[in-house]
Amino acid sequence: MTALASIPLTTIDGRTTSLDEYEGKVLLIVNVASRCGLAPQYETLEELQRTYGERGFTVLGFPSNQFLQELGSEDAIAEYCSMTWGVTFPMFEKVKVNGRSQHPLYAELTKAQDDAGKAGRVKWNFEKFVVAPSGEIRRFRPTTLPDAPEVIAFIEANLPA
């Protein structure tokens, strides 16, 4: 997973970790927001977790209030995700995905280009980065659904044998 693996992360319940914990897995990293019109994507993200979780895949949710659509506290976010969408995949503390205070993980992820060849700023909530165990990253913009054929194809092509 290269440069991403050692970046320090904090889970939504305050535990320090890094992507090293998920070595060898296909990761779907997504910036989420509870009050976003795209929040129903949580349901599909959870379906992917349940479908592929036993096969070397995990969704990783990173709440962000950069677009002013996230709840105030990590506790409120965790409760919302669990109670509203039944989220079981790992969630992390709120991060900034753009700008001067951008989290180091997103500083790396946003170097990846989408299918149109554009890198740079996260455009909105629910932008998706699928990271293969090889370190290859595919970037999907917010309106690309988590179960879109191109997302599923990349996940399945990179699952451990």
C-alpha cells in the first residue's frame, strides 16, 4: 500500500491506527457526511461490506464537515451510522479532505486521477477511492454509486485469491 500504509489515523472511538491494519485488503475509502443528500450511499457501502468483507475487502468511512453537512461529534456520527444505516465497517474521526489542514491520507489520495484524468480536490461528500493491495488507486466521484459496475469490477479484480 506504499505511502498510505503508515499515515497515522484515529478511529471514530479514539483508537490510533494506520492502514497497515488492513494490509492485503482492497479498501474503499470514502468521505462521508450524515446530512448529505448522498447519505443513502451508506446503505450500499454496507451491502458491499457484507458481500466482500470476508473476502479481503473493507469500506473505511471518513466523516468530514468540509461541506457543512456532518454532525457535530464523533459519538453523534457513530450513532447515526449505526442506527440509521446499520454500518458495521470501520469509521474514523472527522477529517479535512481539502485545504491547508487537509488530512495526510487525503493529501495522498487526491493525487489519484478519476476516469476523466482529473486529480486534486475532493468535489463533495461520498467521493470514493478504491485502493488495491498493490497500491493502485481508482478514484470515483461522489455521484458514482458504490455498486457501479466499474467500482465492483475493480474491487473484484483485486480481491485476494
